[in-house]
Amino acid sequence: MWKSLDKYKMPKEVYVGIIESKRDGYYSIGHMWMSWGDRKPVNRKFRGYIPRLECIPPEILSDVQKLIDYLRNTPIPGVYIEDKEAMRIEISNSTHVLAHVKTKEIQLDNTRHKRLEEICFIPDGSSRVSEGTYSLDTTNPSYDNCVSWVGKKINTVRDGTIRITHPARIRDMYDEWDTRFN
């Protein structure tokens, strides 16, 4: 009789991806996401954290500097999403895009992997879940941006091993993960 593999603490990967600011038109202010599942990006679940775009005045969305200023001064509802754009970026064969995308692989045992899936669950028929407050405000650690959200989710399943500064910055977080996971 075959035994369930779940009882064995087989490592599973969580991939953290970043695109640096001013590198891609869609994410010109930079972006961080996480994914898990198969080694091939097309077979993974992707999650990212963004502001609820409908809460931002349309005239601000088209100007990157105005958007950054707005997000620094105006906390708005946040949502975690099925990050299809991050998936597109990772599976793209474009050397221009891939030259600016970095990924970090983090090992989790089955228990922690299942916990990550639970805390990032998106119900069928939906592509996002409302959660928390999105802001680039430096004074309130309860606000999140894409970087601090990913860090907090991974800290939840890794017992708080990642140092998160506020506001969490892509370059700082990536350097922190280089130190911890290499």
C-alpha cells in the first residue's frame, strides 16, 4: 500500500519575483510578486498586492510621479490579486523584459506551503481579494505595498525570519533575501 507523501516534509519552492522601477511600462513604479507550484511559470499560482485602482482618480493613474505622490499621501484599500501580468512577465521570452526581472527561490515544507496557499486563497470566479490598506506612507507599519505584503506573507509561513522596513523597498527586500536564502 502506498503512503501519502504529505506526511514527508518534502520541500516546495516559493518564487519571489521583482521588476525594478522604470523598467516596464505596466509596472513603471516597480513591482514584487510571489508564485508557487511547478518550476515552469505557466503552471504556477501568482499573487501580487496592488491598490484598488477604482479608488484612484483616473487623471492620476496616467502620470507615474503623481501616482507615487498620491500613494504616499493617500492610503487606499488594497487587494491581493491573481497576478496575470507577473505571469506574463515571467513566461515572456523577451530578453528586454527578462533582463530586468529577478526571482528568488525559497524552500518551504508541505505544512508551510499549504499555509501559504490558505492565506493567499482566491475563491473561484474571483481574481482578487480585498485586504488591508495600500500606501507608500513611511510612518504607518500597518499599511502595505507589494513588497511588504509579500514579505509579511512569507514571514507568516517562515516564522518571521525576514526583516521588513517601512516603506518596504524592492532593492532593500531583495538584498535581505540574498543574505537569508543564498
